[in-house]
Amino acid sequence: MKIAQQSGDIAIELAKRQREIGVAEFFSRNRHLLGFDNKKKAILTTVKEAIDNSLDACEEADVLPELIVEIIEMGPDRYRVVIEDNGPGIVKEQIPNIFAKLLYGSKFHTFKMSRGQQGIGISASVMYGQLTTGRPARITSKIGSKKTAQYVELILDTQKNAPKIMKEEEIEWAKDHGTRVEIDLEATYTKGPQSVDEYLKQTAITNPHATIIYTNPKAEQIIFPRATDVLPAKPQAIKPHPAGVELGVLINMLQWSDSRTLQAFLTNEFSRVGGDTAKKICENARLLPTSRPKEMSREQAESLMNGIKATKLINPPTDCVSPIGAEALEKGLRKEVNAEFYSSVSRPPSVYRGNPFIIEAAIAYGGQQPGDTVASVLRFANRVPLLYQQGACAVSKSIIKTNWKPYGLSQSQGAIPVGPITILVHIASVWVPFTSESKEAIAHYPEIIKEIRLALQDCGRKLSMYINKKRRIATEGKKRSYIETYIPHVADALIELVELQKSDDAKIRELLAEILEKHRGKLEDIEFDPEANEEFDEEMSKIGKEQETEDGEELNDDD
Amino acid sequence: MKIAQQSGDIAIELAKRQREIGVAEFFSRNRHLLGFDNKKKAILTTVKEAIDNSLDACEEADVLPELIVEIIEMGPDRYRVVIEDNGPGIVKEQIPNIFAKLLYGSKFHTFKMSRGQQGIGISASVMYGQLTTGRPARITSKIGSKKTAQYVELILDTQKNAPKIMKEEEIEWAKDHGTRVEIDLEATYTKGPQSVDEYLKQTAITNPHATIIYTNPKAEQIIFPRATDVLPAKPQAIKPHPAGVELGVLINMLQWSDSRTLQAFLTNEFSRVGGDTAKKICENARLLPTSRPKEMSREQAESLMNGIKATKLINPPTDCVSPIGAEALEKGLRKEVNAEFYSSVSRPPSVYRGNPFIIEAAIAYGGQQPGDTVASVLRFANRVPLLYQQGACAVSKSIIKTNWKPYGLSQSQGAIPVGPITILVHIASVWVPFTSESKEAIAHYPEIIKEIRLALQDCGRKLSMYINKKRRIATEGKKRSYIETYIPHVADALIELVELQKSDDAKIRELLAEILEKHRGKLEDIEFDPEANEEFDEEMSKIGKEQETEDGEELNDDD
């Protein structure tokens, strides 16, 4: 052993075992990183990836999306997931890479809001499907009405992270253009929260321009018809903003840049950096604007970072983010949640760490929603529903930090309010910040929490106006009916007290009713206190009881 | 637009945007998948990866590990992490790939217990360090006492997922052999749970053969000396077991196999499948043993899966798993946790989904541990501490499901018990199953939970024997002191009652003490009931009070 250590034999031996690990191999072993270690999540992730692609493609092509989703039970714990869209279709050459190559896509490198952010995509579902069932994925695609459709059966070669085509042919397809994906996989189908049914319903809310036709494993068909014919504005790709750039990324950018001077580098590579701002940054960084980016050292890059931090910058452009819009959001919510009152708001754009974002919120109150349960919370990021990790999410934190009592709900300390209400929050951003542990809980950036709370308060205020008005009307109605119930008694009492004629009974009641009418205007302006209502009840019933007692005594006296 | 759709222009345009995404690019954007989206976790992950490598290397080389760990504060939120070991060192050619290439390593492809399971490794820390500070990692390595040491400064090229050497030279180094890693990174250093300090202390418990010398940012040096000179047994690589293989993996294995027949394939590729078992599997699968693996269809592979499931198989070999051992585990716990009683157990090997695993547990009771707080729970997987996600872990579930009251602790329904106790659970396995959402919570396989509970009950029983004995001794001591306190009074009472001489007082006390001695043996055998103790107290004090009252009255009578 000692000799081995001296000569380094062990190190040499160990070195022989070192090898590259393929990306697909890595992810097939570490499936939990992609959401596939859990059979219930597997079906959800597959539906999500396919729908994201379909909606994105339709919007790129300015087509109002019509999605067909089918989940078919193939056996115990085995399902076929089918998703078909009317989008632009996929050219023949790209089909294999898009569906059967991990880390291949179009959205990763552009700096704009998009549904898929991670860059894994549908290939992970194809891989998971073949690992658990051995069956290839089946893709049908047509790019124009004058073309035939491509039909491809393929699997992902996990050793090479490359597609392997098992079958391909041209077929006739009735659709003008679109894509159809079929994947068989080992999965669990359930209803309830965190189910495909719930996912599609929520997707329908934040994509009111899309029609979704869904057939579940029980062969029940559920249609989510579109509520608007207006396509959302397309987000525009922008350059990164200097406030958000990390030192190591900056060093890389300097290395790769074609700009000959630091001044040009700053104005070319970043958004919202004009000539003056670039000069100021260089001054604050104590660097010459004529420095050559490729020749800058690490220390100089660090000085540049500090120069950027010390310079006042204009916020990044926000057309890279496309909100749903308050009106469309409310339409979406109206069609999926049965309530008596709706309110929605779309906040102006804001920034966290150089990344533009927009918060939108909506609420649905009353109707068939149960009043004694905790509020239903719907969370979305870039129009995509987040079904997991609600407790850890910045949305939950913002809801809890908001005081809902002035808005007519009850709420314990540090808890989600209780009442017949659905609260919806949507964050649209170039880069949605998720927490370390999860891809479904939004990280607690103070800028984001602040915006969510402002949006919630906006909706809450409108809610409380509605609730107060409703209460006033109810209270008035109650008071009126009290008064109407008691007018006869009051009339009788008056008659006795002031020794009026019983024949005047009718007149007195009329008079009292008149007085009521006169005061009705005033009643509308009074904010009735529910507790005052109770006091009123008590007084009335006391009067009633005294009445009874007196009657009783009188009766007794007769005994 | 319509023309574009007909001719497929949009699809063609979209196709141009499709690109490959580099692995390193992907992970630098999705840092949360690696534990680097959080500055506190960043430092912990870096320390963990480096220590895993050092311990693994020392054990491969049969060297008792001596690790030097330094965390140096370089500025606000910036730390230098240094880890040096006395292992076999790394050959010059391998240094760049091991430290600056993601998905490169030696443990991923072998089927045996190992600390690092994911295959990411130290390269992620190097990448994170350079992204946040711009500084390269600095590696020093020496493979034999007759060699010079290699010194390398390198970064990870994120576009290519390849190392880029900034500097390299040969230097003199006093050590005979070993590796030293220095990484600067943006991080947060804290004390308390989920801190580096806690991580190292727990690592010292489950690696009692290692000495760790730790200098924290306050320049305090903490030494964890080894408690044993015995190296753990080396786990042996085994072939996969048929019970654990997935359909897609089986299909791949059939494709890649060199075996000419199905019979040979089964006996060659799997562990514990001999000729007879292979024949039975083929029978149950309704396949000819002479079938050619490469020519088998998907349906045939599925039949083979079913055949495997229908055949009784011997459990896999367990030398792929190397437990710590009850004795070593207790030694480790003793040196790090101050208590009055320790107990440990190492269960026999078991299997979940074809993967061998061993559960070990230990407890430390009493001493300086506070008695009114919830039990301290330490969890380990393959000797590595798990600091996060305790609530979701199978270990917690097993502790909660176990009834600790018979063992002398208090415990609410569905909760961890309360008491001055540390509970340690270690799972050693070829493949430790983590939950979907986390790499630190063990998945709730019934086989695993059962084994953990059996281990806990074993320790619990020993604990209750200790506690009962302790209680008995205390109670006896108490009773004895009662008796000794009251012997004088009893003596006096006897003297009065039977009109003995006061001069006999001494004799009587002697007699009573003798009687006490005679009965002492019997007292040891009686399980004293604490409540009986209280009754005894009450009686004695009553007698005392009566005495006082009489005395008082007597005094009063004298007034």
C-alpha cells in the first residue's frame, strides 16, 4: 500500500474510472428533478409541457388556439396522453430533436416572457414514457393546408441524448395545420386538486382566448370555450438589463462581445443604456470608455459591476412581458368560477433584480362557493397554473400579510382568510424566480410581494364596497320587515296610549308606513353595524316578551 | 397570414430558432436544481461535495482520512472554502475534467453504495463560484511522496461544458499525497441548524474513522478527532437485480447486450440469477431461452418483465452496501453528543424495489440535553448528513409512528417525542430513494419505514431498561433517605408506645437500620410506583403535622 501511495498507483487506477455521464442518462436517473418520480405528477407534467408548446406555437402564428386533450386509460397505472392543436405545425426535420432530445429548444436563449422556462420540455415526457412502457411517442404534424402531414414514431436514445426514429411516413390529415402528440406512460390519474382536470380548468382561466376540449379517462367530455377572440400581445425579446447581470455572466459577455470598446459594449449588449449612461458607468467604474472588452481582467470586470451598481439606470423596457389584462382575466374567471361578484386588476410593470415583471390579480366572491372554508387560491406564472408548494409561495405570503377583515372576510393571525372567495394571482415575467426547492413556489422578493399586495388590496377594496352595499340592502330589508311586522303593534300601542279610535287603526298604519318611506333615503346612507342589528333584535324581542308577560298576568288575574 | 399558414412559412421561421442548450448553460440558469439558488445552501453544498470526494478517495486508498476545512470571510457575502485531504491525490490529466466539467465522474455507472449519487459533483460549485465572483478554483494535488504537486487554476466554460485552465504549474508541497481545493463564492455563513458547523459535526458522527480539523470564519478552530482506526468495509459493485429493473431500461439492456441467448442474458446481466432461475423466468414469460436478445420486440420485453415479476427471486447480494456498524456508530455519537446513555443497532440488510439497503439507528439520552424540548433528530444517507426537509422524510414518519411512551418519553399524537434525547437514523443503500421535491427527504417506501421502526424499537427497549433501572435506584434512594430521616421519629414513637428507656434510643435506631438493610435486597426487586411514593410522602407528613399540633397544644396549654 505504501509503495502504491508513493508511486501514485491508486490515483492512476481511480483515474481510469472517470467517465462522462450523458445528459439523458443523468436525467433518467434523477427524474425527480423533472417531476417524474411520482406517478401523479408524471401525467400532469406531460400535459403541461405539451399544452405550453401548443399555446406558444398558436400565439406565434396568430391563431386562436383550439386544443384537444385526451387521457385514455390503457391499463392499471398506464395512460395515453393525447394533445392536438391547430397551431402552425412543425417542419419535418425538427420533429425528432424537439420531441426526443433533452436541452433543445427555442426559448432558452431569448430574454422574453415564455411559458416554458427551464429548457427541458416535452422530450422528458417522451423519455419517461418509453422508460416505463417501452412505447415510442407518436407525432403527427402538418404545416400548411396544401401539404401532407408527417407521422413519426420515435424514442430518445438515452446514451446519446439523441432521437431514434422507429417509423415515419406521410399521411393524409383532415386538419389544415397543427400538431398532435401521443405518449403512453406509467402514471396515476386522480381528480381533485393537483389533477389534470384542475390544471386544465385553471389554464382556461388565464388563457381566455383558447378553447380546450377535454376527454378524461371516464370518457366524459368537458369543453372550456374561449371567452374572447383577442389574442394576447406578443412579448418582445429584449436585451438583458445591467442591474440583473451577475459578475461571471458579465465576464463571459465581455469575452464574447464583438464590440471594440467598453462604451460600445455597454450600449450594444444591454437594454436602456444610452451613450450618457454608458459614460457614467465607466466613470463610476474608473475605467476608460475606450477599454477593449476582450482584454479586460477579472478585477476590471468587478470594477465595472460596481460602476453599474453606482449608476442610476432607467428601468428595463416592459414589452418583453405581456399581461393577460384585467378585462380578459375577469372574463376567464367568470366562465370557470361561479360567483356573484368579480373584480380584477393588472398592475403597471415593475422590476426585481433587473427583470421586468407584472402582477395581475382577480377575485370571485360568493355564489356557490362555501362560506366556511379557507379561500381558494389560484397561482399562475406566465399564464401557467402552479399547483404545488402553495405554502412556500410568495403569493401565499402576500395573501397572509394582507388584512382581509376590512373587506368582509374572517382571518386568523398568519393565515389565509376564510370565506366564499377565490383569489387569483398571476406573475408575468422574463424570468420567474422560483424557490430553491421547487419549481412551483415563487421566491419571496420584496418587490414582488409588494406588488402582489397592492393588487390584492385593489381587488379587496372593490369587494368591500360590494359587500357593504349588499349588507346595507339586507339590513334595510330586515329593518323594514321588522318595522312592517311591528307597525301593527306600534299602532295598537299608540291607540291605547293616546286613546285613539280603533277605527283609526288603518290610518295610523298608513302614517307609520309613510314615515318609514321618508326615512328610507336616510337609511341607505347609514353604514349599519351588524352588532347594532343584534341589539335591535334583542330590544324588539324584549318588548314582545313584556307584552306576553303582561298578557299572561292579565290572564292569570282572571283565574 | 393565411398564405403563410398554407405554405408553412411560420413553421419554417420557428424552426430556425431551435437550438441546443448546453448542459452547463442549463444548470447555470437552473441553479436551484443543484442547491445554489440560496446563499446559505451554496456554502453547504460546496463543503458537502468536496468532503464527499475526499472521504471516498481516502477510503478507496485505504487511508484513514484527515480533512482540513477552512471557511474564510473575504468580504460581505463572500467566502473562501478550502478543503484539503490526505487521500491518493488526482492525476494531472484528470484534474480539469473532475473539477470543471458537469456530469463527469466515476460513481454514476457503478451499482454500489456511494456518497455522491447524483453525478453533478464539485464542478457545480466551481461554476457557481466563478459566476458569482469571477474567480477560478484553485486545485493542488499530489499523488505520491516521490512526486511534485500539481497546482491548477481553472474555470468551467459554460458554453462548452468544458474546463478552461487559467494557470498550471508544478510546486513543492509538504504533504505526501492528497488534494486541496479552494473555491471563492458568494454565500452566507450562519451557525445553528443547517449550517456548516452542524454539517461537519454530524459528518464526524457517521465517519468515526475520519479526523476533521475545522477553522470557521471567526478563525476558531474545532477539531473532530477520529474515534476508531478501523476503516469501513468497501462496498462491492454488483449487477442490477431483476426486481428493480424498469421496462425501458430492460429494453435498452437487451439491445446492448453481447449475450447470444435470453438465458445467457439473464444470468450474465443480473445478480442472483442462476441457470434454474433464468429458465423459470423464461417459462413464466412464455419465451424461448434461446431467443436472441437483440431481436426481441417491445411486446416480448414486456412479457419478460411479467415473467420476472411472476418468478420467486433470491434477494440481491448485500456487500454492495457497507454499514457503519453498531459499535462504530455509538463511538461516533459518544464523541459528539454529551449524554448519560447510548444505544445503537445495525439491522440486517433488506430490499426495496430490487435495491439492497441497511438501516442503522442510535440514541443518546440524558446528560446536558434539555428535557423539555422535542427530540433532536439526525438523519443520514450513505453516511452523509441530511439537513433539510426533515418533515417530509421517511425517518420522521417512522419516528412519529413509533410509540415512545413505553420508553419513558412523552409524545403527542402524530408528533416527534419530547425529552432529553437525540435519535439518529442512517440508511445505507445502492440507491437512496429521495422524494420528488427534494434531495434530502427519503421517500416513504413501506419496506424502509418498517426497518427504521424496528431499529428504533430496538434502541427504545434498551433505553427503557436503563430508565427503569435509573428510576428504581432513585426511588430506592429516596425511600431510604425517607426511612433514615424518620428512623429517629419512629424510634421515639416506639419508646413512648412501649415505654422503652430513652437510653435505649441508640439501640433502637441501630435495630431499625438493620431491618432496613435486610429488606434492601427486596427493595431492589420492587418496581416502585412513583405515585406510591407520593402517598408515602403524604402519610409521613401527616404524622409529622399531628406531632406538631400536639406539641403546639401542649405549648398552648402552658400559656
